Amino acid sequence: MRFVLGILLLLVLAAKAEEQVLWKLDETNAKVNGRKEWYMGKEPPVVEPVEGGGFVLKTQAAHQLTLHPGAWLVFELADAKMVEQNKYTAWSLHCHKEKYGYIVGGVHNMPLGLYTIKMTDLEKPITGGVIFYNYNLHLTFKYVKMVTEPENSLCAIVPEGKKILEVGDKITIVLKLKEPCEDVSCKLFQDRYPFSLNGTDAVDLKAVDDDCKVWQADITIKSYQSKRPVGMRGIRIKASVLGGKLDMPIYGVIPAAFKKQ
């Protein structure tokens, strides 16, 4: 009961909070010149501003950034074009400072939309090179930013201190919207493959407020199936809003790994 009440209180407080931008990458700082801007090894990366807003990464690239505990990494992936057909294709974001590791990405899978990744497992700020790995792709971002509370967000709440989930654990998936909607479709993925949790990849989100802006599903893990081991943040959540104003899919991650079965 305390767990449920605590989650509901967090939802109410989050709904009232306003977005504060801690840093932002967009067309205004798509520069390649030293380690305070975009860089990558000996060869400079190819980062170009996009007319109308945003930037395109045509190579791998890194940028010195600070990840803040409890804040959100938010970005809109607007386009992803393969350079050469039938070649290995992948993208991902990593921060190797203090072994934080993989954040989000995909292999042969470039779903476009709004990504909201909450830094729930950080105890202190991390400042270091966030690497945008990019194989055989031109990736167009409208922006990449770190904010205190996004206008729209999707995340999973796991038991405090739990880094590896197993049967019997309880998680809560939460979608928070700026504008109300009539219904939500929600699915779980491991890279490009559906991830079966309790026999299904679908998540039954229900509105928990009168305005239909906050949607939630409480899940007790009874079983799960995957094609390969699930590492930290290895499960992506996708929600599509029906009868609302968010006109693109929104993505989050489960901030934990799953115990190998």
C-alpha cells in the first residue's frame, strides 16, 4: 500500500512540475571544434545543422555532457537514413564515465519519435563524453536535452535499489502527457523484437487522473521471455497516444536488467 501511495504522490508532484532545461543540443551548437563540442578520436565527426531546426549525425560522435540524478535525457529522433543497403546498421547512446554504460539504442531498428530516459540510477552527477554510436546511418535529431521534468514522459519505476529484476518483483509503468488523450497503446521491446512479460508484450495502461493525462500500469513479474540476456536499460517501452495531441510515439526504458533464466 505504501508503495502505491508513494507512486501516486510522485505522479501528482510531477504533473505540477515545470520543465527546466539543464542543457540542450540543437542546430545552434552543431559545431566540431575541441572536446567541449562534438568530437570523436583522431578524425572529426560529421555533425551538420538542419534547416528548420535540429542536427544530423553522419558519423559517430561524442559530446561532453553532464547527466544529473533524477533528471531526464529527452530527444526527438526525427529521421534515420541508411547510407548503404544490406549492411550492418546500429545506433546507441553510451556514457562510459564511471561505467554508466548503455542508455538507449537499437540494431537494425531505428524507431522515430520522442525518447524520455530518466536518470533514476545515478547517485551523483556524471560529467563525461556521451557517445552517439552510429553505424551506416544518418541520424537526425530535433534536439537532445536534459530536463528536470519533461512535458511528456514515459518510464518504468522499479523497486528502490533494484538493478536486476526477477520473478516476484513489482514495477510500475507511467506515461505522463501535457495534453489529455482518449486511449493509449503500449508495447515492450528488446531491440526490434517484442519482449514478453507475463505472456504478452502489451501493457494495459489506465488513466489514473480525471484529466486523462497520467496513465499507469502496476505489474507483478510472473514470467518473461527474451531472445538473449537483458542488460541494464535493455527493454524499451513504446506508447502511442490515441485521440490526443502527441503526434508521435513516445519511448522510455525499464531502468534495470532482468535475471538470466
